[in-house]
Amino acid sequence: MGLDLRGQPPGEAEEHLEELAELVDSCNGRVLSRVIQRRQRPDPRTFIGRGKAREIGETAKAEGAELVIFDDDLSPSQVKNLEKIMDLAVLDRSSLILEIFERRARSREARTQVELARLRYTLPRLTRMWTHLSRQVGGIGVRGGAGESQLEADRRILRQRIKKLEKDLVKIERTRTVQRQRRGRLPVVALAGYTNAGKTTLFQRLSGAPVKGENRLFATLDARLRRGAVAPRKIAVFGDTVGFIRKLPHHLVSSFRSTLEEIAQADLVLHVVDRSHEAWAEQLRLAEEVLQDLGVEPDRILTVFNKIDLLPRHITTPEPGTLEVSATTDQGLEHLRATLVERLFPADDSPVDT
């Protein structure tokens, strides 16, 4: 369910809803129907209006749907009102992304980041969740002092857990700093860009790491680091990082800050763009904004247009200073490696494999 607000660029709501469908697929769901409503502003009680909510509920039940997912964040009262009217479960975009992250998290760092993001999302939406929370923390700090309400106690438990997770991430970041120091003077190349742009496949080609890419959003959550030969006796460290996406909630960005530090600290950032995607220009712009927010200077960024094997022959990339590759067919990779040698090893005393 998407909302097309007055003043929005034409087609933007449709593009966002298409991406939401990809997110559903990444969560092993199946989209049965899509609806876009045009309004001047969101309804404060139901986001889409009571009449439209009732209509969507009837359509969803007729299609056999079990869930209605909104492309924007909803307030707790909006979720409650919508579920009552539709008689169906309701999720918003942030909840869906968190669900995907929780399923994909493997390492201790990723699990810590995802839990922290979930709690930061839950805290301002907290209602009566005492039983669940007390069980989650093992009963530590139960009930609180005399006169403390259940809701206040819930919030206190969440804040305590958030503080602990933040401290855990600081420790993990210290470990990362030590690891960076141990790399010595090897240059670091971080692969960044919109999710599903083919970063993991390109990472595998450049580093030789046996990592299988997936055609799904957020296939990578952890920052993978591997050494790879850019040329004979010229070694670099390659890093594959979590992808960017439209409307990525702030609490997710802040929770994954330590992972994104690999991008900020890199000697060179390969901004990988899926040139075959219809919205490649917007994805390029969005990723550039994120890189700017991370403090990555333009002279440390090399834009790489990937998946050119999927383009019609007559389409070319007009942007100067960019490269075209296909990570699946190896087209353009030799030129990319030569460019990396020029950018990373301008002097004769370049790092060698020891």
C-alpha cells in the first residue's frame, strides 16, 4: 500500500512500491495486490482514511492475503486503527526491513546492530509490552520502585538494553580498529552502493573470495573483508558492505554506523551502480548522498556501472570518469583492475604480497 502525495514527482510512488515488493520477496513473501492512493496529506488516524482502509481490507481478504504492508512508517495508533478496520495484520516499511535484517544477520556484530535498531524503533512506539520485555531480559530489574507504572518500567528496560548494545558496538569497533592497524600499509577498497547492485559478485571477482551473490535486497549485512591481488605483487584489502535503499530509516543507519565505517575509512570507494535498473539514476544519486553523509570525499570515489551485459547494445554510459563492467561475465574487469593499480599504487614502493 503506497501513498501518492500532492507535489510528489510523477511515478515516484510506483517506483517505491516496486522496491517494497522486492523487499517482500527478500522476506520470502508473495505480493498478491498493490494499491496506490492519491491524497493531499496522510490521514492522522489511519494514514489512508477509514473508507480506503475498509476497501483495502476487503480486497486483501478477497485475494487471500494475510498481511497489509505500507510503504511508509506508521504510528502505533495508526497500526492499531488499521488492523481494527481491516481485521488483518499491518506492517510498515521499517518493520519489514527490520524483519529482513533479523533473518539475514549472522555475525555477532550484525545481530547486535539489528537488535539495537529494533529497540530504537520500538522505544517511541512502546505500549503495554511488559510480559514480553521481562522475559526478554531474563527478569533482571523487574518491576522497579514503588509507584513505577508498567509502561515506565518497560521503557527503562529498553533504555538499559540499548545502552548495553551501544557499549558492545563500541568494543566491536575497537576490535575493527586493531584489525585495520594490523593490515599495515595495504590499501583498502570498499564496495558501496545501492542494495542489489551486484557488489558481492564484484567483490568475489576482485578478491577471489568464495562468496555467492544473491539477487535479493540486503543479501549482505556484515562487512566482509578479504585480501586480493589487483595485479601481480600488488595486494589490496577489499570490503563488501551493506547496501543502501530508499527511505532507509535513520535508526538503521545509525545502528549500522560501525559497518559503514569501513566505507568512511577506505582509501578508495567503488560506487557500484546497477546500470540495467530502470531507476539507476535515482539509485546513483541516493548512494552519492549517503557517501557524502559518511564524509567520503569525491576524489576517493570511483563509480562503476555494473551489469552492462544486460543492456541493449546501443545504450552507453555518458558519464566521464566512470567505468563499465559486468561482474558475471568479467567484461571490463581488466580495465577496472588497471584503474585500481593507477589509483592505489602510484609509486614504485607499492605493497607486495608477503
